[in-house]
Amino acid sequence: MSELANNFGRRLHYLNADYGVKSWLLTRDHKRIALLYLASISLFFALGGLMAVGIRLELATPGADLVQPDTYNRLFTMHGVLMIFLFLIPSIPATLGNFLIPLMIGAKDLAFPKVNLASWYVYNIAGLFTLWAVAQGGVDTGWTFYTPYSTTYSNSYVVATALGVFTVGFSSIMTAVNFIVTIHRMRAPGLTWFRLPLFVWAHYATSLVIILGTPVVAVTILMVAAERILRIGIFDPALGGDPVLFQHLFWFYSHPAVYIMILPSMGVISELITAFTRKRIFGYKFIAFASVSIAVLGFLVWGHHMFLSSQSVYAGAVFSVLSMLVAVPSAIKVFNWTATLYKGSVSWDTPMLYALGFIGLFTIGGLTGVMLATLGIDIHVHDTYFVVAHFHYVMVGGAIMGYLGGLHFWWPKITGRLYPVFWSKFSAIVIFVGFNLTFFPQFLLGYLGMPRRYHVYPADFQVLNVMSSAGATILGVGYLIPLFYFFWSMRYGERADRNPWGAIGLEWMTGSPPPTHNFHEPPTVDWDAYAYLPDTPGGTGEAWDAAKPTSEAPEHG
Amino acid sequence: MAEIHAPGLAHHFDSYQQQKEAAFFGMWVFLATEVLFFGGLFCAYLVYRSANPEAFAAGSRELDIVLGAINTAVLIGSSLTMALAVHAAQVGKRKMIAAWMGATILLGGTFLGIKVVEYSHKIHEGHFPGPNFVWHGPEVNVEMFFNVYFLMTGLHALHMIIGIGIMLVLIPLAWKGRFTPESHNYVEGFGLYWHFVDIVWIFLFPLLYLLDVG
Ligand code: HEM
Ligand SMILES: [Cu+2]
């Protein structure tokens, strides 16, 4: 019996290296922590989804027949708070990022494993604060906490929620510091910056945004809480405060935060597109630098949320132009992915369906973002369903598509099991259809003038709203199917081998699931990222894979 | 494959050098987040001071420059003792690490004590913001100065309290010889944090106390 096998003679890996609740709750293994996060964020995703069900049910009819106006306000606020702060911001970094970054760079773990574990606990404490707020009755300010409503007039649980948002920021920061240090200091020999997978670049850029933006929103929320508790007037005009200052501070974080949500997803898409076209990515360096420039430019455009807030027109014009500039690196990525598809040997596996869905939906979301960044248009559609549709196209159609695509791509690596092909493709298509049916009508509604955040609307808008509610039902079903087959696959799924997709990357060179310390022999890298055709003899990932030395231990028993 | 275990070297690092670089780099990145954390407050300070210059000057006149100056000296002194603790760690004198950190705690405690005196004066005079705030002068919106004053100095003090808490953990470890010349990243990393907290004060003191001098 060697250290490579467990008591039953099975190959030893991170999942069977140790059993019991304690071995999970006290683990420092980035792979196990990723799974802990996966469980936590899935819970909040489900809760946020439940609130969305309430919203869409109420909006199925023009009148106010299901919930009280005040309840409706709390529903959409809690939906936004849970989805943005507790689900989408941690989603890819804390799960796939946590799991994959050390594997992709050939490290044994993240630089600070204890900090990594602590970040999960901090996340859950934040979740408890937020749940506590929900249990008491929730918040009605909108996820943006605009003052002075949030500080002075709202009769809801602002402080408890603010505490949740404040705390969850720390867990993001812990993760981001860990990623930055790990990517700088722990790459395998030979793995230069320009050989890194683009997933790693994307997470590097995301981490920069997190460490520079999150503390600002943290201190802003602290001021809101102080104002509410001590009854002082930092942002209250009646007491000499400036509510617009709150908006500046809030959007200084919350615009970059949209890139915290989309950049990791873009990183996933870069991996998927190359793996399923069997081609090197087109314009590697452009994509890498696009991530970084999105991170930097993203800090200069927050004023596009404030065109109608008494901000000067000159500031508005500058923010308008800068916002359009941000669209350039995003477009570069989309063009490069598309160029990669050209003449690639495309295979239509489930993750690829998500990737293609991402490209289409993100393009629509991004282009409507440029429309919104145009001053003259935004004056008309600000605070309408057009904005709601825009950000759902980028966040749900973009970020969540990438998240699901990534989960399907690396699931065999994470669990060592395959999921059913038919059901996974079926659910990808259901999600795509349901998504568009839910949110496309909202563009039309907003364009026709339906404001956001109201529980009633003129009867003329009902047809489009019913379409949206019907779409939401389909979308919900689409999200439930993977839940079932992922659980099913953990027990009954066919076993995956080391590299089920024939993809290139260090993570595919170790076992599925990987051993606790990731590699039995520390890898050395002397090839570029995505060294598919025509760089390698044989041309395909499989041939490349066979030619490379594996770091996998022999199967025992 | 045999696992070679060096004392104080975590399993996932290849060398002390790598571990040390990671620890320091992590600390610097963390301090960057701290800069932006205080940055939000400095931004609010800037906006409100430029909107209410008289009120800010009037509020500032209420602060005790002598106590503020003493506290500045005390904090700079504590940075010196902290630097000496780090030096002791580099040359491997475990008892001196503990002693210099003890001195740092004493100075930090002195700072906080003086701060308590200042705060209680202000509260006593009705200058604590909130419904009970009183101001008899002609200036309007002086309360905003005190909002900013209490928030900034309060958060700074909180950072010092956390720092003292961490030293209370580090001192027994130092005494037991946990820190060697090869491996004492906690001491040096903490030193960076403590110096950072001092530097914040170096900005706070003139911005809050010396507005109307000269
Ligand atoms: C392609 C570049 C983008 C541009 C130029 C852009 C532009 C805008 C503008 C101008 C608004 C304000 C509309 C208004 O309130 O009147 C807005 C709102 C929003 N955008 Fe984008 N956007 C872009 C990409 C994204 C991405 C990638 C995400 C998220 C992943 C996102 C998420 C949001 C959200 C959440 C809001 C609404 C915030 C709120 O008021 O609740 N945007 N966008
Ligand atoms: Cu924005």
C-alpha cells in the first residue's frame, strides 16, 4: 500500500483522502473549499430565485393582486442583494477559480490556505446576517441603498443587510489577495505570464478590481449604517449631507463590480472556445490585455449610472465617452472568440453550447450597454425595464451562462464523474430559450416606458409581461435540471478519465479528481497555452495529451 | 516521494524565500485595500470640507492640538519600537522581539488612552454628532466636521485595537521561539501593518487638527 492509494486500494484523491464532517469544515485544500463555496452559493442562488418567482408572479397581471406594494419592494431588493452580493460576485472565483487556479499554474495550493478557508466562514457569516434581515422582513431600498431613503426613511432592516454586504466584501477581498499572490509567486517553472491560461488572466484582473473597489463600498456602507444608527446626516441633505456623494461612492465600486461578475465568466469562455474548436485562441495577448484594461477602465465610468442625478452635463458627457471606451476591450474579446471558431473543428458538447449562448447574449447585453451609455438615450430609458433587460443579459445571459458552462466543463475534473449528455444539452437549450423569453420582452417594455421597481403597470403592457413570466418559468426549470443530474452523477455517473475532453492545460494532466496536493510530480511547462493545431504534431488535444508525460499515479486495485 | 519538512515552512511552498515573498506581497496587497478603505473617508472629507470651509475650521479649533501632537509623537515612537521588534526577529533574539512588541503595545495603549480623554471631552461638550449635538457659534454644518472626525479617528483607533490584539497573540509565540531569522513572516508582516496605521494618523492629524493654524 503506497501513499497513492487508500485503504480500499482505490486511487487516492482529494475527495477520498479523508472522510467526515470535520475533514471538510477544517480543510485547507483549495479544492474542498471550492466545493464548500459551491454549496453555499447554490443555496443563495436558490433563495434569490425564489424571490424572482414572487416578482414574476406579481407582474403577471397589471393590478396589485398577489403581494402588498411594500412586500414587492422587499422582494426585488432581496432578490438583487442575494443574487449580486451573495451569488454572482463570489460565483466563479470562489468555486471554479478556487479549484482551478492552483491546478492551472501547477501549484500545490493557494498561497494562503488558511485565509482561503476563513474567507468561506466570513462568507457564511455574511450570509447569516442577510438571512437574519430576510427573516425579520427584509429591506425595501433596492440593492443600491440610495440615501437618504435608506438612512432616514426606510422602515426595513437596512443595518442587518448592510452588515451582510459589508462582511461578504471581506471574503471577496481575502479570495482576491490570495489569487493575486498565488498567480505572482507560485507558478510552475517555465509557466511565464504569457503562457498562463486566459482563465487565470481573467481572475487576475478580477482580483485587482476586487481589492481596489470593495473597500470603498465597505466604508460607504459603514457610513450608511452609522448614519442610521446614530441618526447623523452624512448623506442626508436635511442635515447638510450630500446624497449624490453616496451615489458616487456606491457606483465607484458597483460599476467595477459588474466586471467582477463578467470577467471570470469571460475567462471560462476563452477556455471553452479553444477546447471545443481544437484551435489556439485567436489573439491571446489581446484577450489577456483586454481583461486588464477592462479592469482599469471599469473604474472610470461609474458616472453613467448618474446621468440624471444632478451630476453636471460635462461630467455626464465625459462618463458617456469613457463608458463607450470600455466596450472596446469587451468587443475585442467577442471578435477574438468568433475568429477562433472560424475554421475550427467545432464540437457541440454541453459546455460549448453554453459558450456559444454566452457570446450571443453578452453581445446583446453589451451593445445595449453602449446604448445606455449614450446620454440622450439614457435620459429616456433610465430606470425602465430597458435597464433591467440590459443587465440581465450581461449578468444572467453572460455571467451565469459562463458559470454553468464552466461547471459542465470541469465537473468531470471536480468529481471524477460524467453527467448525462442528453439531459445536459437539453437543459442548456431550455435555459437559452427561457432566458430570451424572459428578458427580451423587457427591452420592449422599457423602450415603451415601463418603469422598473413598480408592482403595477398599465394593462397595455400585460402581454409582454406574461411572456416574461412564462419565460421565467421555463428558465427556472432549466436551472433545476442540472441540479438533479449533477447530484445523480456524483453517485451513478460514468467515471471520467484524466482528460475527458482531450483539452490542453495543466489541470487535465493530473487525475480526475486530482490528488490532494494536485500533482504527484511538480510540473514544468515548456509550451504555450492552448498548444493545439497547428503547433503540435498530430494536431489534436488527444495526440498532445498522449505525447506529454502525465503526472498521474498508476491506478491501484 | 519523501516529504521533507522544514520547520516553519508550509507544505505548499518550495522554499523559505518563496514563502516570505508570498507573505510580504500578500501584506502589501492587503494594505492597498486599506488605502482605498480610508480613501472613501478621505473623499468624503474632501467633499464636505470644500463645501463647508468655515464649519470645518471652526470644528477643528475645538480639537486639542496639544493632545493631538503628543499622540502623533507617541505613535511615531511606537513605529520605532515595532521596527526594533522586527530587527530583533531578523537577528533571532526571541526575548527582545517580545519586549519591543510589549513596548509597542504600551505606546499604542497610551495613544488610545489619550484618544479616550479627547473623545469624552467632546461628548461632554455636546460635540458628538447626532440628535444631541449642540453648536452655539454662527457657523452652519459643524456637525459634519464631527461626523468625519469621529468616523476617521474611530476607524483608525479600531485598527490600532486590532493591531494590539494581534501583538498579544504574537508575543507568546515569540517568547516560545516560534520566530527564527529564516522564518518570522508574521512579525515582519505585522510590522508593515502597524507602520501603515501610523501613516494614516500622520495624514489625519494635520487634516483634522491643524485646519486653522497659521
Ligand atoms: C459593455 C459595456 C457596458 C456598458 C457601456 C454599460 C452601460 C450601462 C449603463 C449606462 C447603465 C445605466 C443605465 C441607467 O441606469 O440608466 C448600466 C446599468 C447596469 N449595468 Fe451595464 N454596461 C455594460 C456592461 C455591463 C456588464 C458586463 C454588467 C454585469 C455583468 C452590467 C451590469 C449593469 C447593471 C447591474 C446595471 C443596473 C444598475 C442598477 O441601476 O441597478 N453592465 N450599464
Ligand atoms: Cu455601470
